[in-house]
Amino acid sequence: DPYADDPPRHPALKVNSQKPFNAEPPSQILAENYITPSAFFFKRNHLPVPKVDPSTYQLEIHGLPKGPVSLSLMDLKSRFPKHTVTATLQCAGNRRMEMNQVKQVKGLSWGIAAIGNATWAGARLRDVLLEVGCKPGSNFQHVVFEGLDRDVTGTAYEASIPISKAMSEEGDVLLAYEMNGEELPRDHGFPVRVVVPGIVGARNVKWLAKIVLSEEESSSHWQQNDYKGFSPGTDWDTVDYKSAPAIQELPVQSAITQPAEGSVVDLSQGVLTVKGYAWSGGGREVIRVDVSLDGGKTWQVATLRGEEEGQEAAPSPPLGRAWAWKLWELTVALPAEAQELEIICKAVDSSYNVQPDTMGPIWNLRGILGNAWHRVKITVRK
Ligand code: MTE
Ligand code: MO
């Protein structure tokens, strides 16, 4: 069993697939912690978790004018400043379950919790590439990351990002060796993973083995034949993976984590608190979350909560570098009589991008990029 060496996991996780291990936390916990505890952070593995000896670990960098370079974990920790970034990581398949309800899609049935917000620390990829002789403005267009996890044929997980993101002073791309102040847990890429803030989870390669500077994008399955968006009219007979670009920045997203679907509340409690998360890709800051209790007829603006515990207004990150989510909350008076309520949330980002109202028009065969208004039905009773 290639999975026999996988690490232990928290029993509260909702398991989507055991081998490879894919799981998300109960969604209510997301809005209870600005920083998602590592044990509850969603785990998305395509392959068995590799067991890496940190004392012999070497990161290879290929495609440099002067030939390949190899760095140990100690090199990464001692030769480069430690940089800390709080960034949200979201799987492209987050909320696939809702898209699947429109029409069947192929993929793991994620709820709304294939997303988490963590504090990552490590060497900046930019610092490492500059030191090993990668010059800004050289021919390379892409930085390819290869993992240590391999399938039965020996193919490793691999993905790439544009060189502009990798080398940008404002890109904050990390070769991370810490998550939430501790060494990376095995499920999250021990001893080193790439953290590409604002970019789809799939490019944040775990158990990083090799970096290749390249004129081409990664040729891997995950870059070329997966993690691309298509029209609702495209099916498995007509799909041409070459016709769409690989996903990098994700669209604006939000979801309700409280109350839970189907909950029953007592009219006598008078008020109801609605909570959730909101985030956008590419460093675009969420500037507003609207909440409706009547299926979208009327709206109220939620309070956004940033990093500072108990602080009402979130502190604004530098423009274009809003990597972390905003938690939001709204307490509203319950309607005067008992009834069913449809609660909806939708977020707006700093480019005034909004979420579509339903999943139908953004449906795609892989069930990715699902960012429609999130809806939760509850019952108010006498
Ligand atoms: N890196 C490797 N080496 N192998 C993988 O299977 N999965 C990717 C990415 N990096 C993956 C990987 C995907 S699709 C996602 S969404 C994120 O890791 C999930 O990161 P997490 O498990 O730390 O939440
Ligand atoms: Mo993913």
C-alpha cells in the first residue's frame, strides 16, 4: 500500500477520499478562526504523502545559465531572510458539490471548506532565484515546480507559474518551511512547499523537489489537462484542453459558515448572526460583503473582520497584495413571523468584481471555479 506511510489526521475532518487523502474541516470552524489551525486546514493530495528526511533534503534548481544548483533545508533557512505572509489557499474545486447539483461534474465533492487561511514563513522565491543567478528580464517565462510525490509510473506532481509573479517584489511567493509558526505538517508539504499568494491551490506545490526555469509552462497533466475553465456547453466529447489557459488567479469568492443549511432557529431569540469568509485572487482585496435574508430581494452590508481580533474594520493591506481572506459577520433582527429563510452572501473585490448569482451559467465539466452567491436555507419557528 503506497499510502501506508501517510500521516495521522484529525478525526473531525470530512473525508472526501482516503487514498489519496482529501478532506475538509466542518465549515463552521472556518469563520471561528482568522488563522485556520493546520489540523483543520483542508488537505488536497493527488498522491501518497512522501516521507522526507529533512537532514538530507535537497532542493534542485535547473535552467540557470551557470548550471543546476542544489540547496539544503539549512541553506534555505540560513542564507535567505525569513519572510512571513498570511495567505489564503483555495482549491479550484472548492464548492464543487453545488456545481454538481446543477449537472454532474467530474471530481471530488468539495463543500465550502476547501479553503483556509494560514501564516506561512520561508525564503522568498525571488531572493533565492536572484542569488542563484536568475536575472530579471531573461528568456524564461515560467517557473516550474516539481513535487516529491510520485504516481505508480514515477510521474511527479508538477505545476508552474509565470516568472513575473515569481520574481515580483510584490508577489510574495515563498519557499515555505513553516505554517502557522511551526514546521510544515507532512500533509501540507514538509519540509518545503511553494506558497503563491493569490493563485489557485494547484500551483502551490508541496514537498518541493525541483524548480525549473523554463520557456514553457509545465507540461504536466495538472497544468495542461486539468485546472482549466470551460463553457457550460463544453462536454467530455468536445473539450479541447489546449483552448483554455491554465488557471492562475482565482475569482472573488465568499460563503456562509453559520448558520448551517437546514438549521432551525427560534423566533424568540429575536436576532440571528450570520458569519462567513470572503476572499479574492490576485491580491484583490474584498471591500464589501452583502447579505440577504429574503433570497436576494433586500441586502445588508456585513462587518468585515481582518487580522486584528475584535477589531471592527479590517486593516487594509498594501494595494494589490491582499492575500488573506476577510471574515465577516452580520447580526440581524429575525422577521416577525415563523418562515423559511434563504440567506445569501456575495462579495465585491477591489476591482469591483462580483460573484454570479447562480452556478448554472458558470457550470463546467470539471466543477471548478464555483463562486456563485452562497445560499443557505433555514427555518424560523415559533
Ligand atoms: N503539491 C503536490 N506536490 N502534490 C499535490 O497533490 N495538490 C495541489 C497543491 N499542491 C498537490 C500539491 C492542490 S490541487 C491544492 S488545492 C493544494 O496543494 C492543497 O494544499 P493543502 O493540502 O496544503 O491544503
Ligand atoms: Mo486543488
